[in-house]
Amino acid sequence: MEFLYEYGLFLAKAVTLVAAAGAIIVLAAAAGKSAKSNKGSLKLHDLSETLEGYQHQLESELLSEEQLKAKAKARKAEEKAKQKAQKADKDKGRDGRLFVIEFKAGIDAAQVACLREEITALLLVAESKDEVLVKVESGGGMVHAYGLASSQLARIRDAGIPLTIAVDKVAASGGYMMACVADKIIAAPFSIIGSIGVIAQVPNFNKLLKKNDIDFEQHTAGEFKRTLTLFGENTEEARVKFQQELEHTHELFKQFVSQYRPELELSKVATGEHWFGTQALELGLVDVLQTSDDYVMQQSKQKSVTQLQYVEKKNLAKRFGKGAESTLEAVALKLAEMGQSVKR
């Protein structure tokens, strides 16, 4: 009997494991199939409705019954006047719409894939009396990636739609390349702005390889197919060429900024330095000191405000990868916090 019991328990475990493995395979296949059929979706969030909800909730808790009645009466009269104006002239009662997009990216500007979808979608419906607010948060990165991101924003201006960039934290280097495309840049007082410059850091392991008697070969066709290298012995000629390439990239960067903000004195601001929002205002790098939250609240009084977000669908492998990445980031942050507490 004991043998049968143990055998039955073993069989139940085996069946459970096989069933679980089968379920994972089916889910992975379904996720992969779904990703192929639909790479992502556009999500809309009515910020006007959200703000109104906050207002009504607080008023119901804080105001007396008489005050609430007076508020309701005033709103009713305001709505009636608005409807009357709209009836007389359809364009009179509405000052347009405000579309909000968020762009937060690292060195590779990976979010540009979503940005292009969001901009393509809004250009299908946006009109000249509408406005686009892009909240940029980036310290810059790869030239080609941020060049593409800036070109995506230029599509909005080319379509004749007013473009405002909001910087709450940082828009430096490639981030500022994006920001300067705007008709208007607003920035929080302590946001980091500027860094109109180019940097490249290349480690070289040639001495380490020689020390360990390791040969390295590199074959190219074309005098400057490769300038500086990680493992070969770098020459002074290669260093000069590499520096020339950096200078050329910097010159293109300055020309791009000057195209959209011709009033800037590039000799002062294109030194690679960065400034806080208050300093950036004095230098002409930004136009207004204001947070994106204040701007949205301000505009919501005259316009309907809608946030657009394109969400890419991730297959099972990407989800596991993202989860692992988040875990590592959390561990790194915890270690940093522990280090800070030890220093104190």
C-alpha cells in the first residue's frame, strides 16, 4: 500500500509538471502570435476629465451646501453661454485641443519607436488651432537615435501645429536637441538644460593583451574605416581623425539648434555646459519657467486635454527580461542606499 501511495504521489507531481510546462508553451505561443498580429495599441487618457474629477471631489468635501449650489449654478450658466457661442459659430466656442505626449528615454532613445506612432496618430486628427505638449526627460545619448527623435517632433511643426516642449527634470544634449524644435520651451526652475556638445569615451585594452601575449588582428578596406579601436594600438593619426569627426558632429548639432532658435548666442551656450532652468531662461535656451503640471492645468480651462500613449505589446520572453531588469535595478538602488547610510 505504501508503494502504491508513493507511486500515485509521484505520478500526480509528474502530471502537474507536464501540465504546467504545456501551459507555459501555449501561453508563449499565444503571446508570440498576438505580438505578430498586433505590435501595440494607442491609449488615450482624458486629463480634462481627471482634473474635473479632482475638483468636484474636493469641493464636495470642503464646501458647504450653499457654496456647492452656487458653484453648480455658475457652471450651468457657463455651459449655457458656451453652447450658445458654439451654436452661433462652431469655431468660437472652442480654442482647440491639447494633446500630451511623454518622452522619457536613455542613451539609445528606444522610446522613439513609440513616439513615431503617437505623432503619426495625432497628425491624423490634429488641426492648426490644436496644440501638442511633449514632456521630454532625457540626458541625451546616441546621435542617430536622438536625431530621429528630433525629426519626429519636426513633423508636428511642419504640419503647422503649435508644439510646446516641457522639461521638468532634464533635457540635455540629445534631450535639448529635441526640445529646441519646439515653438515654445517651458522648464521647471531646477531642471537641467543645455549640454550642447559631443562626447565619446573609448577604452583600450591593447596593453593588457600584450602583457598576456594575446595577438589581435583587425583588417579594413578604406583608410579611415576604423579610427580608434578597443583592442588594437591606437595611432596619433587615428586620434586626430576621431577628434575631427567629433568636431563635425558638434558643428551639425549647433547648426540644428540655430535653425530652430536663431536668437541664441551659440558661442555662449554651445560649449557643452549645462544650466538650471533659471539660468537657461536668461540665456534664451528656454522661454518660460513653469512645470508641465501647471501648464496642463492652465490650458485645461480653455481646451480639452488628451494624453496619448502608444504601448508596445511584449512577448513572454521580453516580459521576463523586463522583470529581471527591474529586479536588478531595485537591487542596485538598495545597495546604493545602503552605501549612503554607511557613509552617514
